[in-house]
Amino acid sequence: MTTGVVLRLHPGQQRAWDSKARFPVILAGTQGGKTVFLAEWLRREIAEKGLGDYIAATATYPLLNLKLLPECLEVFRGYGSYKEASKVFLFNDGQTRIIFASADNPESIESATAKGAICDEIGQKQFKREAWEAILRRLSLAQGRACLATTLYTYGWFKSEVYDRAMNGAKDFEIIQFDSTLNPAFPKEEFERARATMPGWKFDMFYRGRFAKPLGMIYDSFNEATCKVKRFPLPKEWPVFVGHDFGGANPAAMFYAQDPATGYFYAYQEYLPGGGRSTAEHVSHFKEITKGLIVLKRAGGSHQEDEIRQGYTAHGWPIQEPKLHDVRAQIDRVYALHKLNKLFIFDDLLHYLDEKLSYSWVMDALYQPTDEIEEKARFHLLDAERYILSDFTPETATSDRWQSRRSNVF
């Protein structure tokens, strides 16, 4: 396939176009020209790689229909036809396809062996890490490239597994960052209006494509630079503490070892198996994770879940009720451990880190944190964590922002 198209790219798009990295990553302000660029990038990739399957993924199906799909249909007009039922664009050669996929439904990506991919709005929280992993699997046979693009909305797996890796020198990735105004069509007056009226962190993320710690992050005391550490063998004499979150569909557990010399905790294992396992099967896994170690305490569940605790106890894994019952009081204890740098996380606990960096208060219309946890039901590992670590009383340590809200939150 030859294009014969002359592109007029602005400097940010040009840097992404010229990138030789396997995964160019565009972090740009809103309306910076990301989505139209992705469609053109994919056209070039198909022209170079030839017959086969390609993936065009975005965060949700509504976003697909609103942005990525129309741009792609415009760019590939005349090359073939789009099949709405299967969400596939079939080229006239009958052997080349673009498979359109929603990242909040990773199963939609698992059907292809792809030669290339584009990922739009990969920084949105609906773009699950499981979807990115599925795309990597589909690209693995051909060692295909993928171009990633997003406006920044929050922290999460994308920051820890893509952005941080790139900034730490991973050669597969190249970060291309630019402001909304690098798009010559974007009004500078609108850029300055946003700068004057929005909180600095939100302006930097939404209009500059720059990571800034959102005000609503619950664990803004978590310092990745110092508290995310490489895995090391645990000394056998270190006591272990285990937190549990119950549920048939999404049971979870977090395992912590404590250095007796310093009192520091090290999160060394996460457990998030999904549904379909019995209590006896869970206990078997717990015992394997703690084999050769001394488990001093297990805690989990709400006050009403005593029957579940008794079930685990009957299978040889006694679980106590947490000392504190109030969710925000439990969060306060974990927050203080982070603030005092007494809680360290092995950097391969990817699900845990995704939850930690995504855990946020709902923001009100004035961008102020409310007392409500956003999407509270999905943070099973953090629930397990607060159940066990809230049993410990660290020295008082709160940020000024946290302290100012305590009278309303706790």
C-alpha cells in the first residue's frame, strides 16, 4: 500500500513521526493533534509492514466512536470498508484488517496476531493494563510497533510501567511531550484562560501533557522514588503480616514482611486470583506464599464478615477482625506509614502499584477533594492493605493538605 500523501505535521507530531523507538509515546495537551496523527502513523506502518492484521485501540467504545474511528475512516477512505458488527476495517486486498478495540474490554484484542497498533488515550483509567498486555502479546510474533498517545488524566499503571520506564532509559519507549498550543489551530487565548482558572496540576496534565501529582490522590504521601524497591530475598526471621479483602469474584490479599531492626514494612506479594476458587484453595496459596516465614498476624474484612473469617480459620488460616472499623481512619494509618517512609513496595507488584497510583477522592466542581473515594469498589488490594496495616500506629504525620481536611474526612 502506498500513500502518496503529503503531511503537514507540527513539530511535536514530527518528532513522533521520526521516532525510531518501537513504542513512541505522545503525551500532549488536549486538542494537540494526537488522534489524527495516530491514524496517519498507522497508514505508514501498514504501507511498510504489508498484509496482515493491525490494532486500533482506545479507552472505551464511546470514545472509539467519537474520535479514533472517524479519524481512521477518513484516513483510510477508499482502501476498503468498515464492518460495524465486527468493528473491523477490511482492506480491498481481502488480507489486511484494522481491528478496532476498546481497552475496557481486553478480550476484544485477543483474536489477532498483529503487525502494528495504535493506542489512543492510553492514559485514561479505563484503559486497563490488561489491555496493553494483550496488545503486546498480539504484537510479539511480528515484534510489531505501537504508537501510544494520550492526554494525562491520572497516575496509574501507565505512569509506572510506561512513562517511568521510558524516563529510566528503557530503549523501547520514547516520550514525545508537547503543549496544546503546538497545534497551530489551538487558540492561545484558550490556553491562557485554562492556565488562569485551573489548578496548576490539572493544567499541566490536561494542557501540557506533563505529569503532576493530582490534588485528589489519596496516598499523595507515597514517594515512588524512595519507597518502590527492587525485590530481594526476605530474611527468614522477619515476621509476616497479611491483609485480606473478601469476595467471591474479587478476593485479594497483601503480604508484608517487617524488618525488626527498623520497623519498616515491605510489601512483597500481592494476591488477586479472580473468582472460582474455594476457601481451601486460597489457603493453600497463602501457605505457599508464606512458606518458611513466620506469620504473626492476618486481618481482614468488615465487622459483618465474621462468618467468612471463621471459614478461613477452619481451614487453618485464622484471620482476625481489624482493630479499626472506619475506612478513613484505616487510610490515615497507611498514609502516615508512607509519609514517614516506613512502607516499601517491591516494584514487581504491578496490580498493587496501579491501584496505589489511581486511588483518588472524587473532585467537586471547584477541583477540591470530596469525602468520597472514586470507584471505591475496584481497589481490592488497597482494602486488604488498610485492614492489616491500620493495626499499627505510626507517629503522627500528615501533609498540610491532609491536615486541613481531617475535620471533614475523619
